[in-house]
Amino acid sequence: MKNLSTRFLEEHFSPQPSEIAKRNAFYKRNQKIGESISDFVADLRRLAQGCNFSDLEIMLRDRLVIGLRDEELQLRLFFRKKLTFESALEEALSVEAAAQHTREVRASDNTSSNVYQLQARTAKQATICQSCGGTHIRSQCRFRNARCRACQKVGHIAKVCRSKANRPRKTNFKHTANSLASVDKLASRFSDSLLLNNLKASAKRDQSCMSSRKIRVTVVIENFPCEMEIDTGSEYTILSEYVFRKLSQGRKIRLEPITVKLATFQGELVKVKGSYSVNVQYGNIHRTLTLIVAKGHCPNLLGLNWFEPLGIHLSGVHHLTSTPPQISEVLRKYQSVFTEELGMYVGKPVSLDLDPNVTPICMKARKVPFALRETIDAELDKTSGSPSLVDSNRHTPVKSDGTVRICGDYKCTINKALRKHAYPIPAVNQLLASLSGGKVFAKLDLAQAYQQLTVDDATADAQTIITHRGAFRVKRLQFGISAAPGIFQNVIGKTVAGIQGVLPYFDDILIAASDEKELANRLETVLHRFAKAGLRLKADKCKFCLPRVEFLGFEVDATGIHPAIAKVQAIQDAPIPKNKQQLQAFLGLLNFYHSFFKDKGTVAEPLHRLLDKKARWTWTNKHEKAFRVIKRLLSSDAVLTHYDGKKPLVLVCDASPHGIGAVLCH
């Protein structure tokens, strides 16, 4: 009776707050000005007592995110998939620590100089270089021995040329409007690529083209928010040793050695510890990228090698450099090669060698999806009655591939009766071995490729396609013919035969040269032969005077052959395999770039053992390590040097418990 009376009195004189009132206090709790994340979360936990939430972790997560004062962090957490209270708290604490560190650094060292960014001199100290217009002494200028494009004299560039000839002027050409537009388009694109590729090709910078305003962005590296400075003059992304230690959270990380030497604009060497592949998030983009760790305290620089993977683009570029006169003259001279009309090879028509014992097959027209019918009708209207497509009484099937290219599915008809074409397709490694001495490149693309080759009447009848609008007799060599690649390669190979530095691979033509003058001469020879042969190029896919060009899945420059960033990204973004089929697909991707992997047999050996027929699928830490290491090796600075016939070759062989291998070296 006493206990019951005591309980009634306590409830009357000291009533407990209701559950709704407690939850209301919890819901209204926001982070206060100057309050740390730890204190805010501690108070949330206190207020959650007595709320009787069915899932306390979710409620704490929601209140933490909604109650944050940092709007940028709050927005980032809103878009995070599968966010838990633990991960939200960890990221909030990391951002708070990074912000505090930034304030301490700026407060303690406001006068520290930027070892990577050239500091602007005062007006009294400024020394204008007469070779390039920059603010440095002329004896240290990299353009001191350059030849001016305006006056052809050595010692300066066109930007600072004092010659009377170096004045802006308009040039009028007496050409048709359509032809002139094509050349202007090419020249404009060339100017863009020249400027941007110069930025990519060199880590040296001219202060005259730099802005004193620094642009910073925040990227998340290994779940650690990091503020980085955009640096268009650096080819590499650089992180300070101090920030990298915080990022590694006490773990001992083995950095990969690098052979690249970094220097400031003044020529001072930057000491580096190595490179490392990290998981990077910028907005909604997630990538695995490589950065360089520099010794000591220094600014964190986001260089050009991260621009494309993270979707960062250069904009606001003005005062583009002029098109080299040699290239412009060649383009004006051969405008007819870039017209939009379908080219027609003037050589002997193609005649397919068909087995007469194979009976021709008449097949029904395939159904066309309604979503594609309008597009296909437009293409048929455009090509009907043209030199490539005419009405026919013979029938053969059509294959719709989702594009406006009309392509027959000849595997059921012609390919069964076709005798193989004997012309060999060149191996990629043989073509790349021919690029020695190339420092500047041009890339040409043949419009509609095979269809520029005419065929004889018998072949035209055999190539007949049937559509929902009837049968059409095809008078040009078609895609889908198994012998077409060899036939086309044979024609293009003969057309450009004997021109040094020209590599044809189907509809792609790569031209390599040691300088712009040599490139212009080789380009003119190629265009002259194409014009004479009746071949046409696709203007918007042609590129000229590039210091670095992508060709056959590789990037080629003066230093050698590199893996193409776009191709490598598919490997970097590959998820952890869940079964043998996925692992086999991943290893198949790696084989394309096997030459760039050092000790690939040893590193990938645990992964290959998983593919053994009798091996059970068990993914362990050993496989996880091999998976990450092999990704890191591909994103390293590995490069294959160009073959030089004047240097001796050395055969280097090696063996390990897991395999044997050999390489040719200079």
C-alpha cells in the first residue's frame, strides 16, 4: 500500500514528460552556432532517451543530417546512397576536422608562398620577357630559341612579335559558301585542340596567361573531404604528405615509386614520396584515380589527369592561338576532300568471290520497331535512288542496330557463300612500332568507310536488302560483309603506300611527324591521293597538329605509348567480381594492356587460381589485394617507348614460380 501511495504522489507532483513531448524536443534540436559535431550528437543521444524509437540509428541519422549548420555538407549527405548514422557521423567529423585544420594553417601562415603556383611580382619588380611576354628574365625563357610564326625569326614567339606583318587581318577567299564553311570548321577545331593540348602537354606555365584568382573545389578522397586547388598547368594531381597521412588514418600504405620529376616554374625540384591509387568522389561521380604524394606541407593540386574522369572541363578560353599557316593552306587547297557527299573510289569496283554452288536465299523482311521506323524511313528517303541504293527485285534481310546506318545481316546469306579474302589485317603492335620520331600528329576519319567503294553488278545483286518499304539493290560495299574489312584495308593501304609516318587502320588514318612543317607536307600528300582516288573524309572527326592522340585504344605522344584514359576507366570502375564469369571478364579487359603491367603474372596469380576448374569460389583478402594492386599498376605512369631502329635491341627474360615472360628493350 505504501509503495502504491508513493507512486501516485510522485506522478501527481513530478509528472514525467510524455513520449510525444520528448520526441518533439528531439525533432526540434539543431546544431547551435559554434557547437561541435561531437557535442551536437551527444545531446541528440540524451534527447532520444525515452522517445522509444523503433529504430534509434535511423532517427539519429536523420536528425544529425537535418540539423547540421553546414549546408554544403548537409546537401552532400542528402545525396549519399545507403547512408547510415555511423557513416554520416564519420564524414561530418572529418569535414569538421579538415575545416579546423584549414583555419589553423591560414592563421599561422598567411604569408607562405605557393611552391607550385607562380607568384605575381609587384609592378616595380616586373621584368617582361621579350621572347614570350612573361614576367621572367629572357635567359630562362623556354621560347628563347623558338621560331616566330609571323616573321620566321628565331628568338621569340608570334604573340610578342614586333614585325608589321604580325597584325590582325581578315583574309577573303573566293570559294563557295559550303566549302568555306567546312574549312572554317576544321580551322576552328584545330585552334581549340592546339591550345588545350598545349596545356596538357606541358607542366610549365607562362604567367602572362595565368589568373591570380585561384579556384578551389572539394573532392572526397577515401571518404575524406579534401579541398584542392584547380591547376591547369599541372599534368598530375598532387597531395601533401600531411593530408595523405590524415587520409590513411594511421594505416601504413606502401607508395608506388615514380620516375617523373616535378619542378616549379622557377625550376625548383619538388620532392615526392610516390604515387597511390585512391577512391575519389566528386559530386555524383565515383572514380579510382592516381595521385602523387609530395613531401611536407604544400597545396593540394587537382591536375589535368583528374579533369576528364571527374567531368571537369576548361571553359571561358579566349584569344585562341592561330592555325599554323602550313596546315591552313593544305586544308584550303583540298576542301573537296571534306565535303559531305558520299565519296566514290575511282578504282576497280569490288567483286565478291561467291561460291556458285551455294543457292541464293530469299528471306522475309524483318519487323522494324516503331521507335526506329521514322529514323529508318528518313535514311531510306535520303539514300533511295542514290549511287549506293536503288530499287531491286531481289531480296535479302535487313538488320536494325538502333542507328541510322542501314546495314544488312549478311551472315545468313552472302557470308555463307563467300570465299575468304586473303588480305591480312595489320597487327596493332606492328602499327604502333612505326611511330618512332613522332612529336606532332594528325588523325583522319573516312566518312562511311566501306560505302565509298563501288561494287560490280553481280555483287550489287547479292547485297540486296529487303526493308519494310521493299527491296533495295546496294551498289556500294556494305557493312556486315565478312570480307569487307580486308578489302577496304587493302584499298586504303595501297592509296597511302610509301608515305612515311602514315598508318592506315580501316577508316582511321594516323599521321605522325617530327614538326608542323613535316606534318603539313605529309598531310598534303595524303589529301592529294584521297582527292585523286575520289575518297572523302568526315570533317568533324578529323584532328590536326596534336601533341598527343588516341589511336587503337592507346594514347601516343613523343615519349611513347600510354593506355587510353577512356579505356582504362572501364577497368578502374570494375566492381569486385562475384563469380568466376565476372572475374574472367575482368581479366579479359586487362589482357588488352598486358604490356603495361610489371610482374603481372605474379600479381594476378591469386586471381587466375580462382579460375581453375576444381577451385571453389572463395574471395579472400589475398584476392582483394591482388584486385586493387593490379588496378593501381594500370593507373601508374607506365609507358612503352617508341621503337628506334638505330638502337640495339636487348631481350630480357625472367621467370617466377607463377610464370615466365620476356620483353624487348632498347
